[in-house]
Amino acid sequence: MKLHDDYYEEEHGSGSKIMYVYMALIMSTVILGVTALVFWANQSQSKSDGSGYAAAVAQREAQAAEADKKMEANASESVIAESKLTSDDLDIWTLPDTGREKNSSGSGKNNGTVTNQTTGETVIDGSSNESGSTDKSQTADELANGKTSVYDMTNKEDVNADKKSESDADKTDTKEEDDDQKEEDKEEVTRIQVKHADGTKEWVDINEDIPRNKYDLSKLTYQKPLMNYYEDGKLVSKCGVDISANQGDVDFSKLKSAGCDFVMLKVGARGYSSGNIVSDKNFEDNLKAAKKAGLDIGVYFCSQAVSKSEAREEADEVLDAISGYSVKYPVVFVMENVDEDMARIEALDMTDRTQVAKAFMDRVEDAGYQPMIYGDKEWLLTMVDMEDLQDYDVWFAQDSDEPEYPYEFGMWQYDSDASIKGITGDATMIMSFKDYAK
């Protein structure tokens, strides 16, 4: 059975085919014509204004330029990667002429002047006022560091050799300094440091006109609480204690058995404000008890005299107090500043203080006793003139293992807070380099 399309093919098949062929030819001709017209129009426009051709050329040139940039970048990265130079080394406008062509006279040679190619500023002026100068140019860093060479042309071995040479030189200098210090130590000391009450320190020149002490301090032995001094293996020093009402009741027999040979008893003092003379309330009892215990006795007075007449008045007070007693150790003049308060003697200068001390001790010596002056380094070296007082013995006060006093002295107060049998509380210990009782 046939469908209606099959029936149409059979009835009209041959005629229809011819008609289709004609139609195809016509359509092809039309298409070719239209294409030819479009092509002709484009070519005409390009030739008339040149825009199409120029664009093509520009595009090709841009592509070529981009390719060249990539090649240059790759080449630069390769060179820098293989090089050991740093970015600072590549900053060529800060590098000066090496001086290799300094002696040449060619006009085209660098004279050491370096110009920043970016700013146009002269970084280093290598010009010279004298022709044929052989001075080398300097980099900015070398100018700052005081160097004179442009480049360090030495190798590592040379650098290490230089460093070793410098190290050996430093060691030699250090050794020479140590040797010089040892030689200075052997020499006689010419200055001594003094610490003042306010904490400040001062170097004081030693007066060559005052006799030096000749004690060999290596011969001191300290067996607390007693300090001893030996000469030729023999004990020559004596041990003592400072006693006043501040120590309260003292057992002098226990002091004697503990190794004490003598005591220094306080007689009295002049008021640092009122100027009145006051006796130590325990003096007479201490004097009798010390004598009974068999201890040798010395005495002292705390002065605030502002004149020679007041000094003699103080001395007379002491002489009256010891009259009738055996006092074989020194009678001592003590003058001190008052901590945290004003004292009468602060109005005195060095000459006044020296004259007051001398008036007191002269009075004592005239009465047949051994005069002595008491003081620490500050007082003896800066407050009085020891050249005028060098004829008098010295009781030197310094809490230490060794005394630091250059001149002659007879007694040394070495510990002001010691502990010893017979005294309750702190005891002030004294060593005498000689036996004043003989």
C-alpha cells in the first residue's frame, strides 16, 4: 500500500527534479555575486584610508616589542641569578673611579668624580688642586669610617693575618699596661682617696714633708675580736677598747681575760650647740674599775672649741679629772662634725681647727702626758693640716681589715661594732702599734 507522498512522486517526479536544478543554479549565482561585492567593498575602503593595514602593522610591532622585553627580562634575571653581587653592588653611580687610570692624562678618563645618574648630583668630587695627585678616591662609607682605600683587594687569608696581627698587638699592649701597673704598684703611692660624709669622694695628694708610716700590713693577724701586729715573729701590738657611758656597766675583769691590754675612757665633751662642758657620767667609776682590773688607761675629750682659749679650757678639764690616777696611755683630742645637725666648729676653717687642736695637745704635753689627735681619713687629710701637727701621735679610725693612712700613727680603731666579753652590745676595738705604758 502507498502513501500519498509516494503517489505524488510517481505522478510528478521528473518535472519537479528539473525545476530544482534550475533553482539551485540561480541561488549559487546570487551568493557568489554578493560575496564578490562585499570583498570588493572591503578592499576599496582599506586602500582609501589605510587603517586596516596600519592596524595590522602596529599589532605586529607591539607583539615583537613584547617578545623583546620578555627576552631581555629573562636574560637580566639569568645574569643576576648567576652573579654574587648584591643589589647595593649594582648601584653603580655610588662607586668611584678605582684610581687605576689616575696617572693617565687622557681627557676621557674618570677623575674620581661620581654623579648620581638619576638626580644629576655629584656624589663624590674627585677633583684635585694639584695635577698628577696620587690620592685615591673615597667612597661615602669610607669617608664616614675614616678609611683611605677604595676597595679591599686583600683575600681572606690576608684579612685573617691582619686580624691576628692586630690581636697580637692588643695582647702585647695589654701586657705592657699590666706590667706598667705592677711597676706603679711597687712605687710609692702619691695620692689617697677620701670619702666625705655626704658620700662624695676626693683624691688627696700625699704630703711628702710628713713622715710615712712603715708598717708591714701583711704582718697583721685578725682573730676576732682582737687585731695583732708582729715584728720579727714577735707580738708588739696591744689591744684596747673605747669605753664611755654608752656601753653601760662594763665588766673590766672580763675585758682583761678576753685579751684587752688597755682602755680609752671618755672624760667628757663640749656641747656642739650650747658650748657647755659636760663630764661623762660613768668616767670616774670606769677609771677606778679599769685600774682595779689591771688595765692600762688612756683618756679622750670630745671638743667643740672654736678658739685656742676654749681648747685649753677643755684640756684643763681633762687634767683635773685624771689628777691622782695613773694614766699611761695618751690623752686624746677628738673633734668631729655632727651628723644631720649644725655644730659650733663648722664655722672654723682648716687653719682654725689645726690651731685649736694644737692648743689642746700642747697643754696636755706641758702637763707631762702623751698628747694624741683622733680622726678618720676625711678629718685628718682634709679638715686639719697634718704638716703642722706631725709632731703629735695619731689615733686613726677606720673600720677595715687594713688601715689606709699614709702617715705615721700610733693607734688604729679597726672595728666599731665588735662583740667582746665584758661589754653588752657593740664594742669599739682599738689596736696600738706600740706599748705606751712603757
